[in-house]
Amino acid sequence: MIIPFGEGKSIYDGHNKTFFAIAYENNVFDDTTLIDAYLPVVQNPRYVLPSAPTGSTLFCDNATPSNCPATAGFIQAYNKQYATPNTSNVLTARIDTKLFRNNDFTFGIQFARKNNKRTNGNTVTKLENAFQAKNNDTDAYNFTDNHVFGSSIVNQFRAQWSKYTPSFEAPNPFDPVVIVAYRDPVSNSVRSLVMGNSTVSSGSNFPDTRNETRWQFQESLTWIKGGHSLKMGFDIQNVVSKVVGLGDATGTFNFPTVFDFSRNFLSQYRQNFGTGQDVKNRYYGVFFNDQVQLFPTVTLSAGLRYERETAVTDKNNFGPRLGLAWDPFKSGRGVIRFGAGIFYNRVLLRTVGESIQNTGGNLIGFNSNSIGTSSSDSRQLAIEAAISARFPNSFATVAELKALVLAACLTAVAPLAPCSDSLGFTQGGFIAGVGTRQVEKDLKIPESYQFNVGFEREIWKGWVFEANYTWNKTARLWRDTNINVPVLPSGFASFTDYLLTHPYTITNSNGTLRTYSFVLGATNDTSGVGTCSFTTTNTCVVNLNSTNTGSTSPAAASTGNNNNATGNPIPIAKAAIGALRPFPLIGDEVSQIGSRGNALYQGLVLEFRSRFRKLGRGFGASFRAAYTLSKTLDDGLNNTANAEIDGDFSREWARNLQDRRHRLAFSGTFETPWWLGKLRYSPLVRWGSSAPFNLGNGSGADRNLNDNSTDRPNFSGNIRDIVWREPGTPIPTALLAQFSLQPIGSKSGNLPRNAGTGPSFYTFDLSVTREFKFGERLTFRPVVQFDNILNAAVFSYGSAFIDFGTSAAAQSAFLVPTRTYRQRQVRLGIRIDF
């Protein structure tokens, strides 16, 4: 780099001393999302729908539309393609310079601006005013200083600072969230119509919502003393993530049916106040390593690293490492390597934010469903009626909502417990004094025990063969358990057995008793509940074999507030065992993260490669071929994974969702002579064998009553027959007949985790570039990058469950992949050197 100043002069001559590079990237991903929903025919006079139906046919919002009751509303179809593009602009720059003799300095910057309106699925049931654009800005600076102190000491110092700032664009950021449940006339399943400022919780989308500032310093000193090469140093990182929880921040109104929406009767209201969560973590690492030449052909390396993170109390994290390299050929053309060590994962800030920092008392939440132990509690009904009268206005302060809660509660008829202004409120993640998200007191940082042995040999000049075997066992992975699961009384094998001998009784509004008696009836029963009387003492029969996945709890009418509700089988069963919970006043999951997960990876990689060389006549090439034989097992998808039988992760041990037993990769660089354009081609061809996928029991239904949607079905056939199928292929009716649902209350289905066999994948990427020189100092390198140039369909199940369901729509989609990824992309770029 030369900075000119006047004719023939310069204020700085950086020739052969200072270099810089600038890159700019613009990406535009045009995408659309299909709004495939149904709208209420009769609207709520307090809330005008932002869209009008596109279909004219009226459908009854009821499980049996042929006999539409007077208490059911009507819906009409609404379909629209909505533009949801993803755009980004990224600028990076770097400068390398020699400050003075024996010193090199590098400084880099990055600025990124991204706007993403894409959704997670190809169809949604939310309207236009519920779409949000997720924006994020990134500013980062880094520098590296290398200094040589004589012939035996080299020092490297590195530092970086970065800031990540997200923001969200909503059509109206102050709108509440409005959710209306309706029954889809095609699938006969209950779905949710979402309107308003559709926000998400900070926990499940932590990477998108954190405002993070990070700085890091690294120091490394290498000292050559005799036959020893000593290396020592430290690493300090500080992260401050200020998270604004978007979930329910503007108020969320839930309506159980379109009929209830039209008459302005809500079933639940939620709002969070003080949703900021500050996550602070400082990482310290210090290491020492000694590499010594034991013999002319043997090199030994041994070291120790200590790590500490302030977000958890785990302090005993020492990681010894040992390595050995041996040249058995005594020619420098081959080597056998061995290495082993203990390594530690990093603290997962999302879990820290939810389960540790969240208990500080700043977050105050309100949920009307947490008032009392039943949806028929007269206090809850009176408070929800008062909130309905305000719809769609939410509350500006906690004090305003507390005043309404107390005033409304005092109007309740025959309250089951005293009134107070704290009903329905949680503070710092607590309900009734119990933290709803917790971590175990002895939470540990996950640690890995790694072993590797490898062989590398130059077969002939420029051609190298290499083989590596790796064994990696990871323990203390974070997993989630529900410590508020109902406790099964002694003498019963499952809650199915318990329910069959313990009917559940509630009091009707007129004082008569409604008793739910549980039986094991027909397995094709889509209703699951017999006729109930809300005015006389009677018994309602509940079929624990029913396929009904509805979420309606049983309720008694309260004048002016709600109607009677028979309920659906699963919520009825949950209500029947609610008193058996350790914390019955919560009535739902109490999540606790603990260090109990495990994973194991074994892999053999065979590689054959050549260095770039001229082939003559203007041609040149390099080549690499790699084959990987591997197996990855684990007992959970991520750090908040739950087991099907709560806490029993031994049953979850199975192939990882990303496990592909065989992988092949071919890559290289090929140069052509001038008469073929002097182009440089860089292809990358990859193939992987099938990966597994998981099977759920249909719509995430909680049939084992442990508050988690991890249930799997029963299967009576050969697991090898559970193989994916392409869209449009015939429905495997014979295979479907071998699946069944376990009775409500059973501990689990018998199907193992990740039992399905998914598709293989194949992709072909290609980069084409050419260099143009203008004089001695100016060079242009335009490049065209083709990702998946053949646009091969790369099917993926991701982390989604492929549910076994009994409806026609569910069986039609059974074993069909839910999405594809790596669609063909073409990117253009240019590099300028001067």
C-alpha cells in the first residue's frame, strides 16, 4: 500500500510492507410464505380482522360439522402468498503491516446489516399483521500482533471486540397478540389463527434477541530451549448479553373458539413486564505445553489447560493433553500420530439466561390460567371476564393490571380461596414460591474425552494418503427434566391403571356432581368422551384409548363468564392426577436442567490428495478425495431435551439426527490454459448416506401426562421398514397398520428414539474464477459461486417429529420429509488487489 502525496512523492510507502483487502457481500433471498388459514365469519366488534376471506364456503368450527351445534361458529378459508425475503449486506476490511523489524500487525473490521422476514415453515396460520422482520447489526474489530524476540522466543497477542444488536420490525410493535383456536375442516385438527404483534419468547430464540457485547484477549508465548518447544498463554473472554424477552410483552389474548372470539370471551391472558435478562459470563483459560524431540524420529507433546466460567460454579476443569508423532520411515515422507485429551464445552448462554439470571426478580409475568388449580375457578373466570372487557387493550404497568385483578376477584361468586392482587403473577420465574425454570445446584460444564490416531504417507511425489480414527465421548451434557411430574402412587404400573380405578369429580354450577370415569375403549374413537350432563349428578365415560388430541380442560359454567366444558380426554386425565404433583398449585411443568446427558462419536477418515502442480500445456490441478465411516450416538437433541419417560435418558440412547454412516467428498482446483479462458474451476461434490429421524405420536400429544410432547407410538413390525418416502408416492397402508397409540397414562410407546431411516443426500458446488492483471500492482479476480448447481433435492427432517396420526391428512403425509435445504444459489463476487 502506498499513500501518494503530490507528484512523485508519498507520505507513506508501504511497498512490500503493508497490504489491505476489502470485501463487500450483498445477499438477497427472495422467498414467500403461504398463509393457509381460516377466518371467523362473525368478527369481534372490538377487533377488526386485517384480512378478508378468499373462500366463500362456510365451515362449522366443530369436530362434527354435519351436526353443527348452536354454540359453534363458522369459518371461511383464507389463502395468500406473502413475500418474506431475507437480505443482508456485509462489509469486511483487513490491513496487514510490518510496524518495525521483527513485528507484524493485523487489523480487521466487519460491518453486517441483515433483514430477515423468512418464516420457519412453508405455510402459516398467522395474518399479515403478525409477520415480523428480524434485523441484526454486527460491528466487530480485531487485531493480532506477532513479535519475534531473537532466535528462540516468539510472542503473539490477539484481541477482539464485537457488538451484536438485534431489532424487530412489526407492522405495529404496540399491538397485542391475538390467538383464536379453530378446527381445520380438512385435517379435523385444532389450529391457531395468530394476529397482531406476533412475538416470540427470548428463550427459544435467544440467538436472535440478544444484544451482545464481547471482548477477548489472547496471549501466547513460544520459547525454544534446547530440544524443547515451550508454549504458554492465557485467554480471557467477557460476554454481556442483554436480552429483551419478546414473548407476551405486549399482551396475548387467547380465544378457545371462533364463537368465543365473536362474543369476546377469552380463555387466557398473558403479559410479561420487565422482560430484560442480562446474562454475564467471563471465561478464563490458561495453558502450558511442552513439545520435545525425544529421538530424531519421535516427537512428544504434553500439556495442561485450565478453564473457568463465571456463569456456573463448576471450577474443577483441568484438561490434560498428550500427543506423539513418529516417523517410522526415517525419511520425512510419513508419520504416525497419536493424541488424547480432556476438553470442555462452553456454557450455553440461553440456558443461563432462562434458568439462572431469570430468577433475579426483574421479570414479572401474568398468566390468567395460573389462578387456582382449575379453569373453573370463579376467581379466574371473573378476572378473565374483566380483561375481556378491555380487549384489545393490554396493560401499561404491573400496578394497573394488579388493580384490575383485585377488583375483579372481589366480584367472584364463592371463591375457592382468598383474593389478592398477586393472583396469576409470577416474579423472577417463580409461581407459588417455586422457580418454573431451574438448574441443579451442582451443574457442570460438559466435558469430552477425545482420542485420535492417524497415519500420513507420501505415496509418490505430490500424492499423499492419510487415515485418521477419532473416538470422542462427551459426558455431563445438559438435559431437561420436569420435577413437577405427578407422582404415581405405589401399587400401580402406570397412570392408566390408576385412572381406571380413580374417577375424577368436579362440581357443576348448580351444585350437582359431574364424574369422569375412565375406561379402555375402542382405539379408533376420535371423540373419547361420552355425553355429560351439566345440570344433574352423572357420570361421563372417558376412553383412554381415544385418538383425540384436543386441549380443552373440563370446566363448570360461571354465569357471565364461561360455558360448561366437557373437556378432551388428555386434559381430563391431567386434571384427575393434578393433586399428585409435587407442586400442585403450578399445575404444569417445572423445568430443571442437569448434567446427565451423554454422546459418543467414532469416525474413520480416509483421504487421498495431491498438491497443486502444473500438468503441461497450460493445465494445472490439485485433487482431494475423502471417505468417512462414522457413527454418532446421543440421548437428546439439545441442552433442553426431555426424555419420553421423564428423567430416563438411558431409553433415549440412539443415533444422532445428523448421523450419516458413510460420507464421500471430492474436491479440487483445475486451471485451464489461455485458449480455454484461463479459468480456474473449484468443484466440490458431496454424498452422504441416510440419516435417522424421530417419530412422534401425533401433534405432540402428551399421552403419558408428563407435560412434554416427547411421546412416541407403539410399533409391532420391523423397524428397518420405517423408511422415508418421496412426496406423491403411495401411502404405506400396511406399515401404518403396524403403528398404534399407547393408552393415555401409559409411561411410553415401545418405538425407540430416532427409529426412522431418512434419505441420503448429494450436492455439487462449483466456483469459477479468473485473474486479470493491469500493470504490476492491480489485479482483478471475479468469481461465480454455484451452490448445489444441479439443484438436487436435499430432503431434511431437521429436528421435527414425523408424527404418526390417525387422520387422513396425517396418514397422507406420513414418512414424507417436511422440508428441503441447500437449494441452488448463484453468487457473484470480485476481489481487487492493488
